[in-house]
Amino acid sequence: MFNEEMETLSIGEKENLQLKRLQQTAKLVYENVPFYKNKFNTNHVEPKDIKSLGDIQKLPFTVKKDLRDNYPFGLFAKPVGETKRIHASSGTSGKPTVVGFTGNDLGVWQEIVARAIAACGGEPGGILHNAYGYGLFTGGLGIHYGSEKLGMVTVPISGGNTDRQITLIEDFRPTVITATPSYVLNIIEQMEKMGKNPRETSLKYGIFGAETWSEEMRKTLETRLGIKAMDIYGLSEVMGPGIAIECKEAQDGLHIADDHFLVEVIDPDTLEPVREGEEGELVFTSLTKEALPIIRYRTGDIASISKDPCSCGRTSIRMSRVKGRIDDMLIIRGVNVFPSEIESALLEVPELVPHYQLVIKNNGAMDQVTLKVEINDQFYQSINENMEHEHIRFLSEKICKKLKNSCLVTIDAEFAAPGKIHRSEGKAIRIVRETEVSLSH
Ligand code: DLL
């Protein structure tokens, strides 16, 4: 069904396999992608120079801009007619980044997602409710085919239409739900509004990712939905969901599918590797991809890796939860803060619900940031729906102190009444320019 053997290879066997595949990949791109041939030549490296895994450092990095500059198919190693499917990510500006898959690539992707779902408790014959968006985004279809490969009955509900999601969860009785963590929170709240108890559904496991979320958010979702929640990581440029997955046994770091992807962690400023366990930017090289093999792709995601064995028995390298994207790091009076750190602090304040946005007023060397966060219903009633109430001021002081203690920054907090902060149906938007604040009135 899925390749358990690969998940428990000894380190030596794994490294032999990785080296062989790395050499093949280097040859594939050198011979078929002019962009890489030029870059290899500039670095004075040829595929035959890759004699050990450490030699990967001789190879050039790839960044998102390289995909954009070669839009749409310029980095493909196969004629587009020989591929089977195309996905794309919209990005914030300019052209989307386009990625392609051969039949073999799709097979590998299915397998790693099937492995991932199995690691989280999914079983053949069980029902999986897939609320990741279908379409060019890799979340929906990526999970879909992996789930089918595992033998799960797959409900392709996609994101949105929350009331219908709730009806189908009640009627079909799935055991696994897959969605962004922010959208799951949205579903939970809607259930509660409808007078239902989210803990009473048939759901047992959640597989959440595609956006940064904190350990505290995990606890919140697990408690409110009565499930075990696991983190799934991936990105379209490297493949899609399933590059790494937490196991339900340990819930402690994400197992990287390192038979298919080689990971490095670098200092984003010096581009030098950091020591094992230290945080840095994740960099991935695909080892088996055919349509769009990718060399040393700088993800922009901050995490660390560990080679320590996991209690579940898998031997793969594990990565930590992603702390955030380098682009999303705020520098507030000289202190670096990620939205996920602010989220962790907010979740400890009982008057709040974790719907928040960080509004950047001035994006120069120093960010001026205002936190917009929603208060919960109970608190809203206790202040008679009066947002000028003096308890709001007390709450503001309390949050300021909390953020000062836990994140070492001073951030002004503004409050929104329940339901007033934009709800996501996919990836939540946590950082907004002042002109883009999405408070609905
Ligand atoms: O988000 C693929 C995916 C779909 C992953 C469904 C997991 C579940 P992209 O749209 O290309 O692909 O966005 C990739 O999303 O570089 C990270 O910044 C972020 N991201 C993905 N998974 C996680 C996660 C999909 N578990 C970008 N934790 C990545 C934190 C994540 N950030």
C-alpha cells in the first residue's frame, strides 16, 4: 500500500540511496534545463563532481524568482507535453510559480501523502474529509490522491461552505479531517454557533498545515474538536503537501520524506549551513522528480532539523514546526518576532479567540505593528457589547504585558467584536498593510 520499508531504512542505506538519486538529479537538470546548466557552469561544477552528499554544497541555490523568471515551463526537465499535471501558486505579486508533474512524479506524491496520512492514523476503509482547497493549490488534489492510494474513502469537499461541511461530517462520519488549522477553527466555531458539540463528531485525527500554527493552537484544536492534530508540511515548488509529516505516536517534529527530498538548513544571510538543531532557512533538493527537479530550493521557511531517532521507529530526519517565513518576520524596535510567537501568547488569554491580524503601519527598518484580535462572546456580553468599556482597557494592558514578557516587544492591541475579523477558508492572512485591514462591519 505504502512504502513502510523506506520509512525505516538504516541511515547508511538511506544515504546511499540519496547519493545515487542526487547524482541522477544533477545529471538530469544539467542535461535538460539550460537555466541549471548555466548556473552549474558559473559555479564551475558538473554532475560528475557530486561524489558525496556533502558535495551538494557545490550546487547553486534556486529561489522563487528563478521560477517566475522562467515562467511558465522554463525550468521543466521534460517537454510540457510529457507531463501529466500542472499546479501553480498565486503568490502575492506578479506571475504565479508554475510546477509540473509526470505520471511518475504523481505516483511518488501519492505515495508520500499515503505514508503521511497513515502516520497520522488514517486507515484503509476509513473516511477522510478533505477541506483543503481543490484547484491549482496543491493541498486539495495532493491530499486527495494520497488518501485514495492509502485506501481511504475520500470526501473532496474543498474549502468553504462551512454549514455543508458540518452536515457531511455528521452524516458521513469521517475519522480524519484535513484542512488549514485556521479553517478548522472556523468549522469548530460554526458548529458551536449551531448548538452542536464539536467534541462529539466521529473525527479522531486532524492533519493540518499549509500555514504557520503554534503548539498552543494545536492544543486548542485538539481540545475543542476532541481529536489528535498533526502537522503536515510541504510546498508546491518542491512537490506539495507530504514533504514532511508528524507521526501520531510522538507528535514531536515532522518526518521528512528524505528518500525523495534532501534537506539542508542554512543561515539565510551567509547561506552557510547551520549546526544540527539550530534554526535556519529550510532548503530542499528533489531526488526523484522528473518534470520539475529542483536543486537547493530556498523555501523562506524557518525551522531546525534533528537526526535523533523517533519513538515511532521511522528513521527519517525530522524538522521542527515551521516558526514562520522569513518575509513574515517583524522587526519591532530591534527585536525579531514571528506571528506564531504572538499567536502562542494570545492563546493563553481566556478573553480572546485566536482570530488575529498584525497590521503593519510602517514597513521600514523597523515595523510599527498593531495587533487586531477578537474577543470572545462571553467577554463581549460581560461588557454589554460596549467596546469602550473600561474592561477593554484592562485587557489591552494585560495583553501588552503578556507580549512584552513572552516576545520582548511592545505591541498595541486593538479589539474586534466576535466574528468581526475575516475568517479564512484556506490559508489565513495574518499580516496586512494598514490599507488592507479586513475587519468586516
Ligand atoms: O501549502 C502545500 C500544503 C498543502 C502543505 C496542504 C500542507 C498542507 P504552497 O501553497 O506552495 O504549498 O505554500 C507553501 O506554505 O513554504 C510554508 O511557508 C507554508 N506551509 C506549508 N505547510 C506548512 C506548515 C502548500 N505545516 C508554503 N507549517 C511553505 C507552516 C507551512 N507553514
